[in-house]
Amino acid sequence: MNTLRLMILCCIMSLNACSKESDDKSPSAKNPDWERGRAVYVANCIACHNNDPSKDGPIGPALKGSPKELVQFRVLRTEYPPGYTPKRNTKIMPTFPFLKDEIPYLATYLGNGSTHQR
Ligand code: HEC
């Protein structure tokens, strides 16, 4: 009887967790630029960065909120925008010159999660 209650409680809790997540994502998930950025990110970046850019990955730091300038500098070169203090001072990340045209989409995905269209 107690076990049953616990199970129901667990169910409700996991349902809640799910719906919260989709609420978070739905406004941006409808934006095709954001979708494209996410696809590029998942294909190229999550070996080191977290699947969820707001969290640190196994090797690379969290990226949520990264401005376009930062993404552009770091993905195309091993440099940072003038005056920017890198989250890590390692030099592990390679460059991705072939992603030149994808930078705006990556930046949309990483930079401003749910509010955007700039
Ligand atoms: C081989 C692992 C690896 C891959 C793949 C990788 N990164 Fe990184 N990234 C890192 C590491 C490690 C750092 C910390 C600085 C360093 O060591 O170069 C970093 C730092 C960054 C930073 C700077 C964060 C800050 O605020 O200081 C950005 C932006 C970034 N990565 C974006 C990307 C994007 C976008 C991709 C995919 C196109 C990507 N990274 C793929 C490992 C990786």
C-alpha cells in the first residue's frame, strides 16, 4: 500500500519533469534557425560539450548564452574576441572551418535559447 503510493508519486514527478522540459523548449523549437543550429551542434560539438548547452560537458564548458562573436572566433579560429576571458584556459578544442556558414545558426541555438530573431 505504501509502495503503491510511492509509485504514483514517482509517476507524477517524472511527468512533471517531462512537461517542464518541453515547455522550455517549445518556443525555440519552432524556429528553423534554432533547429538548424541544434542539428549542427549535435553533429559536431557534443563529443566534448554537453548535449544540453547550459551544462558543462565531459571536456568542454557550458556554452549557453555565448554571443555570436565568441562562437565565430572560437569555432573558426583558436582565438577569443578581444577582451573576452575564456571559461577555460586550455587549448583542446580544434577549429571547424567548414562550419563557417553555420555560425549564425549555432549562435542562435547557443546564444539566446528561447527569445530571439535578430
Ligand atoms: C574536441 C573537443 C571539442 C569539440 C568537438 C568542440 N569543443 Fe568547444 N571547447 C572545447 C574545450 C576543451 C573548450 C575550452 C577551451 C579549450 O580548451 O580550447 C571549448 C570552448 C568552447 C567555446 C568557448 C567557451 C568560453 O566561453 O570560453 C565555445 C564558444 C565553443 N567551445 C564552441 C564549440 C562549438 C560550437 C563546437 C561545435 C562546432 C565545439 N565547441 C566543439 C572542446 C571542444
